Amino acid sequence: MNPAGVSAAVAVAVGLASAAAGFVLPRRARAAVVGAGTALTGAAGLVAGVTALGGRTWSVSWPGLLPLSGVSFTLDALGGLFVAVTGAVSVAAGIYGIGYARHGLDSRVTQAVFPLFVVAMLLVPTAASVGTFAVCWELMALTSLLLVLAEHRRRPAVASAGRWYAVMTHLGFVTVLIGLMVFAAHAGADSFTALRAAHLPGTARDLVFVLTLAGFASKAGILPLHAWLPRAHPEAPSHVSALMSAAMVNLGVYGIVRVGLDLTGGGPRWWWLVVLALGAASAVYGILQAAMNTDLKRLLGYSTTENLGLVLVGVGAAGLFASSGQRVLAGVALAAALLHVVNHAAFKTLLFLAAGSVLHATGTRDLDALGGLRTRMPVTTGLFGVGALAASALPPGTAFVSEWLLLQALVHGLPASGVATAIAMPVAVAAVALTAGLAVATFVKAFGVGFLARPRGAAAEHAHESPATMLAGMGLAALACVALAVVPTLVLPGVAAASGLGNPTDAGLVTLRLSGVAGSLSPLLLAAGVLVAVIAVLAAARAFVARRAARLWDCGGGPMSARMEYTATSFAEPLQRVFDNVVQPETDVDVDHHDESRYLVQAVAYRRRVPDRVERRLYQPVLAAALAWGAAGRRLANGSVHRYLGYGFSTLCAVLILLAVTR
């Protein structure tokens, strides 16, 4: 028997059984059973994905199960990578959810839908026909929407986030479905095998790619279709946020790669220039918004837009190189993109779970109200620090190797032929470099302001460490981050198999060398060197710096208080000034005076907000037009029967006149 098929069947069966258990079990046992079942579902999916990456593909078809097209599944190397990533994230989120869900998130609906969401995400990369893909994609969208709305009774913002997510995800689904239906109409069948063999006219092929790109980019949170992501991810339960941000958004990338590079066999250069431009803009804009935000989970949501933008830079560069016949560089770029998918899944899982731990302990996500968590939540602090280092693209961080690979592909592509490539590559290199620098500042702010120094609020001052199951889920994600940072060569063969463009690296256990282009890196030796340097500096400081028994001179001001510390807002102020024309902050100052004299100030209220400029310029006019149209509709439909009869009579007369004129 095929181990990939057996593991996939086990994942689906255990997931469905866990959903049933979540619906029928009593509240006391519900969270533990569903969490354990979800973790087992993810583990089976991980095994299935790894098996497919090893070359053991699997296919199954049931022609009579779904009207018109039937149901068919195929697990190949590309789908196997995304199944493995989804399964690994689900293991950590399932274990974490055992403790996290016991605090108001153990309702029957929430617990039953959670494993269904995991099953849907595991099925999407295995779908082998348009009909099957549409059903699995819609199941993923509906289950994730229900989970986003899990806490709608507690906070009004949850309902607003749910509306944004519902509209954006279903508009994206409609564009994907239309594009794939156009594709299937020209192919004569809806199976992916028939789509690969189809010969589309140039205009139809361009239409298919543009429509599917819009839908998949929306799911990945790519600019300008990202507006749902910084709303829905913060308002969802934290283990659901981890699944959405570390697993679900990856399926948007999967769709672009599957359609653009696999089913259509590649395309003209302008396709990939568009993908590369969207990725670069999303990366820079996403990390800028993250750097300005004080809401910890919203910051991580914008960071997802940044990292998925970097992935699309790699995908766009791969398509651009492949269309120019530079297969080696295309392999390096696509391997970098897919490796970053894996790395991002690891550290974003850890960061969202750690943010949920902070929210569980303090009840707030506001970095300006946190601080001092190092002494009260030492394990969570250490694990968040691992995630922050992993996300910062600094050695020996997890994202460092994938971004290094991406830069190698872009830099070696500079001499490539074509004016467009000669312009795009330097711009992409600059975008990646700027993003890396801003990411360091963003996560220094998140870690330093949120966890170090003194607590700036009562909630942070009375924080407590999270339960063991939550720490275990975070610990698994942290181990994955460390392994990917130190020995990424263990996953590179699988990533190369998923790319389908050959192995771009000559990867040993210690050293990673590029094949066909100059470049080598040893993450293990680099990590060891950094560790030795840190230990040497600490030892030297301890040996040669005299210890002072007396308190340092404080200019007579006394010990520093929490009000003297940097807040997240003040930390981001210099960056905000540099990028003032990009982020365009809104400032409001209210001054209240005493009644006795206008010269005596009673209170000053200062508010500064950094809105989403794209949302303000693009979505607000559309929403205003929709509201105006709705107001006009209410005036037309005022409940008067006489008016409705008049409408009907006018319409009938217009139709009769039209028929008389045209016949």
C-alpha cells in the first residue's frame, strides 16, 4: 500500500472523528480530545507530505461522488510540501489549543470546526480537478470564517473582521473559480491532467492567469488585497491565527505556482514581472505597517503580508528566469521561495502562539501596556525571543538562509538579458534588503518593549505563565525554528523536489553550495561562531568589568519608572518620520483649559494613528459608494404598494416598447 495514501486517509479520518467528538463530548473532555485529534491529524498529514516529497505520489478518483466532475485527489511533490507544512503547523496548534481553548473557546461549534479546518487545508493541495479544488477551497473558507467569529460575543471588532474576511475571501474564490472554469472550457475537461495538455489561445491564457492570480493573491494577503488579513488574524483565537497565518495563506502561493508554472507550463515575462512587483510592494509595505503597529497580533498579521511578499518575489523571479531559459537561476529562486514558505510557517506559528500566551496571561495585545513579562513569563519570553530572532533575517535566524538564497538568485540574475529584467532585479534586491532591515527593527520593538524593562500596566504586572500544553505547542514550533536555522540542508532536497526545476544546491550537513552559480554558506558553522562570540563577550564583560555595589548615579532623579521607558509608539517614531510620506500618520491634539483662565491648561490629549493608506485610498471610496447606493435603494423601496405597482407598470411598458422597436 502507498504510505502517502494511507497517511492522507488517516489524517482525514482522524480529523472527521475529532470534529464529531468536539460536537458530542461534554465540555470537560472536549478541548483535550479535539486538540489531541487535531495534532494526530496534522502528524498524519506531515507523514503524507514528506512521503510525497520523497517521490511516492498517490492518486485516487471517485467519478460518481460529485455531480458533473466527480472527485479526484493526487498528492505529488508540490502538493506534498504544502501538506507537510500544514500538518506540522497543525501539530503545534492542536497541542497548544488544549490549554488555550479551555478559557471560553470550548463551545461545540468552535471545537467541531477546528479539525475540519485542518482537514480542508490538507485536502486543497491534493485536489486534482477544478470541481474538487473548488469544494475543498470553499470548505476551507467557511470553516476558517466560523473560527474567526468564535469570539464575536466578546468584542465588536470580531464581527467587523468577519465581514471583511467573508467578503474578501469569497470574492477571491469567485475570481479563481471563473479563471479555472475558463481554463476547463478550453481543455474540454476539468481534471488537472487535461488542463496541462490543453493549448489555450494567448488571450485566454492571460485571462486565466490574471483571474487566478487575483484570487490566490487575496488569500495570501498580498497588496492591495490584504485588507482582511490584519483584521481577521488578530481577532481569531491565537491557535487559529497560527493556522491561518502559517498554513492557510501559503495555499495562495500554492495556487499561483500550480496554475502559473505547472498547469499552464509557464507564461510570458510580464506575468512574472507583475508577480514580482506585487511581492516587492507587499513586502515593503507590510513590514512598514508592522513596524508602526502597537497591537502585537496585528503587527504579526502585517508581518505575514511582508513574508508572503518575499515568497512572491522568489516565485516571480523564478518565472521570469524560466521564461528566459535560465533554468538554474529559476531553480534557485523557486527553491528560495518554497524554503521561505517552510521557514515562515515555523516562526510565525511560534510568534502567534506566544502572542496568544501573552493575551491569555494579560488580557491585552497592546505593546504600550505591556513590558516586564520576562520575570513573570520567562518561558514565553524566551520562546518569543527565538521567534523574533527567526523572523529577523539575521544569522543564525530561520529566515536568514531562505532570504540569502533569494538574494543569490536576484543578484546572479542582474546580467540576464532584457531591459525589464535589468530593471526588476536591482529593485527586487533593494526591496528585500530594506525589508530585512525593517524586520529587525520591528521585532526588536516587539520583544524589547513587550517583554523587557518594567511593566507599564496592571495587566502586565500581574501576568502569569501559560499552561503546560500551551508551552509544549510553542516549544515544538521553537524546535522547528532552531532546526531550520542550523541545518536547513535537511529540508532542501524536499524543497527542490517540490520546485520541479532540479536541485539548485549541493547540500551537505554543514555547507550549502549553489549548483551552477557561485555561492556557499554554512549555517551550522555560522551559528556556532555567533554562539562562541556571544559567550566570549559575556565572559570578558564578567571578568574585566568591575562590579559596583552602589547604585549608578541617576542625576538625583531616583530610580527610573515605567513612564520613562520607550513605548512601542515612541520606538517607531524615528522610522515613522523617515517614511512619513508613505505611511501618512494622522495626528490629533486636544487641549482642555481650566474654566477660570484660558491660559491654564487642564489636560492635553495626544493621539497619533497610522492608518492603512491603501485601504483608505482604495476601499473607503468603494465602501462609501456602496453605502450611497444602499441609501438610494432605501429611498426607492419605501414600502409603498402604489410605488411598487408604478415600478412594475413602468418596467412592463419599457419592455413592450423595446420589443416593438427591435422586432
